[in-house]
Amino acid sequence: MIEVERGTQTLAEIGHPGDDMAIAAITVAELLVGVELADDQRRAPRVRFVEGVFERLTIESYGLEVARAHARLIAHGRRTARQRGKFDLLIAATAAARDRIVVTTDAAGFADLPGVRVRS
């Protein structure tokens, strides 16, 4: 989403034709934090960007299936001693539970997570 907001990529370029693109609920929170922290000059463009994303993409909620996947990924991280970002694990759990692919510029951050497919 960072690259889309910066204008270096479009939503269409991130996905493939026919993709059913979605974002995790935690990504919604991350985008909204950006709005809340924006100065007066950046706030309006950020609001327009974020609202446009919400209109175009499905928002995947954090429910029981995602919580189960999240727990598995946390346990995997503890067993392997490879810690991940908390938000990244929520995104990965959402993708795993909803049979979606994580599209990211940080594929290494999602590497070797069981049940998580990644495309960069």
C-alpha cells in the first residue's frame, strides 16, 4: 500500500487480472494511523487515498479462523526462534485463514511461515 500511496505502483499493477484483492483489518488500522498522524498539508490527500482503498478492496476481518491461524504462526515463531512483526503476523494469519496471497515488497518477512503464500 505504501508504493500505491506514493504513486510508484497502482492497485492494478500489484495484482494480476481477475484477482480478488483484499486487505487485512490490521492494514486498515495502519492506513488510518497514517491519516491521524498526517500534518494539515498531507491529511486531505491521505484521507482520499485511504477512502479510495476502502471502496475498492474487501476488508478481511479478524475472526475465529484468523485467530486460529494467528496462534499457529505465533507458535511457529516461538518454536523456530524467528520473531516477526506483530502486524505482519496478523496480515499473514489473515491471508492463511482466507486462502489469500500476501503481496508485499518484504517477502523475506513472510518467508517460511506455514500455510502462507507470498508474492512480491
